[in-house]
Amino acid sequence: MDTVVLKIGGSVMEKLPDSFFQSIYELKQSEICNPIIVHGGGPEINQALKQAQVESPFVEGLRVTTEEVLKIAEMVMSGTINKRIVTKITKAGGTAFGMSGVDGSLLEAEPVDSSGKLGFVGKVKKVNENWLNLIMNNDGIPVVSPIGIDGSGVRYNINGDMAAAAVASATKGRLIFVSDIPGVMETIEDKQVIHSKLTKDKIDSMIESGVIYGGMIPKVRSAINALSGGVKETVIINGLAPEDLKEYLNGKVVGTKIVKGEVQHA
């Protein structure tokens, strides 16, 4: 059974209908795929930081993470959000196991930037996928919070898109970014167009021109890196239309597929 890693962004989290989590349970139950959920939590982290009056700027879509920011991010993601998703899957009839990358050193991490300007922002050095396999082989759905740890016990805040790409690479699965938009969009001749396929060269030019910006940058870059790391396929779909997930897994053209091949038009 193929593994499918679903990255659920913080911006879409609260908007997802119960039917979306029902779909995930049904995919597992019908043995269409082994789902793994990796989630973010940006908006709720922002709210918690604001309440605590803690500043946390972004650099190219990545949150500068001091020790104080890390504590709040871990509390929100590994605590509140992680267990909320577990609860939703349980409500749908499934068996979910919430964990962070710290548990069992699931996500072994190292600093993204050795200069230290980003603070405790990490990237995944290694995924200990045996823990994921243990859960999946016992009919469970892993739900992963992207906080990592290094060999000396230092914890790192990892961008959720990057963490999901690393998990998908390690499990040789497909990677689905669940968003609140139907894919990568662009205004062409006064019309909103969804790009059905994008390559690295096209993505680079769209970032340079400003069509792709903010939090979408690490998403598309993670998609490209995932393909290089052995991921079978990467796609951005709309989680607000739960049927899109099933249709994509049934081979239909849905959302924006990130590919290695020749540039194709929208």
C-alpha cells in the first residue's frame, strides 16, 4: 500500500470540514493508501505570540525562532493542534497517533542557517520512519508536529512543508499539500488561472516575478526538493473540497502538480 503524506497548513486547519478527515479515514480503511499527516500552525502560533507580546519576524517564509518563540510554537503545534487533528480522525472512526518530531527522535534536525540569524529554525537531517511504520502497520494514522531534535537534545522549529517533504522522501510516498486554494494561481489576461503542472524553472521565475510569494515559497520549494529526494509525486490541492483528495488519488487532474519535466502551460 502506497504511503501518502498530507501536509495540512495552519491557514486551512480551521476551515477543513469533518468530511475531509472522514475521507482520510476511508482511504486508510479501504487500503487505498497509508496516510500520514504533517501539520503546521502558523496563524495560531501568531495569535499565541501576540498574546504573549513576543516578536517573531519572517525571512523568506520562515519564522525567526528564539527560545521563547520555540516554546510557544511547540505548545501550540505539539499540544493544541496535534491533538485536535487526532480527535477529528477519531471522531471519523479512525485510529490516530499524535506525535512530534521530538518523540523517538522521529525528526532528527540541524540548523537551517549556521549564522544563527534564524535562531532555532531547523531542517530535517534524518527521519526515523520505523516509528511511522509501526503505527501504520497497526492500523494507525500518524499525525506529526514539525518540531525536531538533534543528538544533544536541542529542539528546532521546522517549517511544516519542509518536514512533510522529508517524511515523504523517507517513506518514498506521494506528497499532498492541503491548502485553502485550488492550487497555484496566476492572473493571466484578467483571468484567474490554476496551473495544473509546474516545473522548477517555472516556479523559480514565478517567485522572482512575485506571482509566488510568502508562505507559498517554502511550499513549492519543498515540493521540488521532495521530488529530488525520492518522492513519487507532489501536488497542491484544495482541502475545502474533500472530493478533490479522492479524485486525485483516483488519477484525476486536481490542483497543481509539481513535476521535474518540461514546462507546461496552465
